[in-house]
Amino acid sequence: MAENELIQIDDIKSRIFTIRGIQVMLDKDLAAFYGVKPRRLREQVKRNIKRFPPDFMFQLTEIEADFMVSQNATPSKQQFGGFLPYAFTEQGVAAVSAVITSEKAIEVNIMIVRAFVAMRHFIEDKSNLFKRVDSLEIKQIEADKKFDMLFKAMEGDQLPSKQGVLFEGQVFDAHKFVSDVVRSAEKSIILIDNYVDDTVLTLFSKRKQGVSLKILTKNLSKQLQLDIQKFNEQFPPAEIKEFNHSHDRFMIIDDKDLYHFGASLKDLGKKWFGFSKMDVEVTKMLARI
């Protein structure tokens, strides 16, 4: 392709606009490229109006014409010749070649169609690029969320395990595990344990600010009531009440995560015991306590 043709195609591409979501060329620009007056172009189109259905050609509204002026697509509405211009789609441009017949018209029509095709490919390439960017951004957002969840859960240096067994003598490991579970709470902790003493209360001194604590136990002794009173004087208050409907030990974190313990928390590390984070719905349990 010759250099001057490249320049001409670039000139044509600069007069292709997107209106109503499709690429079009205005009648005045189309006429200029064909070397005819806009009036003659419109007359030829009207004589052959059946060749130009709405998806080939449409007339701009006042709002669309004003928008073209605001976007510097044309200096002023006076350039439209006193009436609203017509816009021709790629198919409409091809149809114009059948009503404007000349050697120049044939050559210009070919170049205009090539310009439309080039613009369409350009837009498609940009669209694919934006889709890839959007996809990457979505993946990055998902990754960021996972990292946020991970770092949030890793407060206290490690994630609480979902299940396991701690053996006799692993006193520190047992206390570290329960402490990590306590620290993981953001809103509330509910402990169900029939044997609670001051050593258990010490574990809950590690909870975050603003996290509520409720303890349900079978033996609400005077000593335990005194321990609770002293605990509440120093730390955010805990609620305690008698509850004799459970044989096992449970801890409910934020009304959604349920941990089961094979031993009372006061006996952590004294003998073998198992623990697990249970994948069950806690709503029924919450309704019964």
C-alpha cells in the first residue's frame, strides 16, 4: 500500500465515530471523501431509500448532534447545513457505493471499508485487552482477599489446627492451641465446659478487645463465682451461668465456628485428649443455650 493511501486511510479513520454503540460516518464527511456535496449524497440516498434500512443509516437526534459538537467531532452545528445529519454504518457505506457511481467513488469506498475494518479490529483488540486486565484484576482481588484471611488468621504466629491429638505432658502446646483459638475470635466466645476454674479464666484474658465471653458450666461454685468477680474487675466482663445439658466440651467462636474438646480446659496437657473444628451448623446449639 502506498504511503499516500496510508495517510488517506488515517484521515478516514479520524472521521469514524461511535454513536449508539456502533461505528458510523456522518453524511458530510462521507460526501467530502466522495468529492460530492452533502446535498447530492442525501438526494441519491433518498432516491434509493430501500437500500438503507435503519441498521445501515439513521438520523442523529438533537442530543446526539450537540454531543458531537461537545466532543469536537465538528466545530458547530452549522457544519450540518441547518438540519440533523445522517450517520452511515459500515454496511451503509457499502450501500452508498451503489448510488454514487464514479471511478473515485469506487476507490474511496474501498478505502473507507478498509478503515472501518481496521477500526473494528482495533476496538476488538482493546476489548480483549480490557477483558484480560479485568480478569487479572479479579484474580488479584481474590488473591488479596485470601492473603488477608490468611494473615488475619495467623495472628499469634500460627493457624489453629482443625483437628488433632495432644499427649500427656504437652501442657504448653495445649495452652498455645486454645489461646490461638481464643485470639481468633472477632466478636464473641461461648465456652461449654462443666469444670471451669481460674486457670480456664486465664486463657480468656487473651481475647481481643470488644470480644464478649459467655461461660456455661454445671458447677457454679462459690469459689468460681469469686474468681469470675475478680476476673471481671481486671478484664472485660464475662457472663457465666449454670448449664447441665452437655457432657462434652465445646467452644463457639463468633457464633459460627465450633470446636470440640476431649477434656476440660483446666486439664489441658495432663492426659491425652483430642480436639477438632467441627463442620456443622451451630444455629441449633445457639438456640438451646
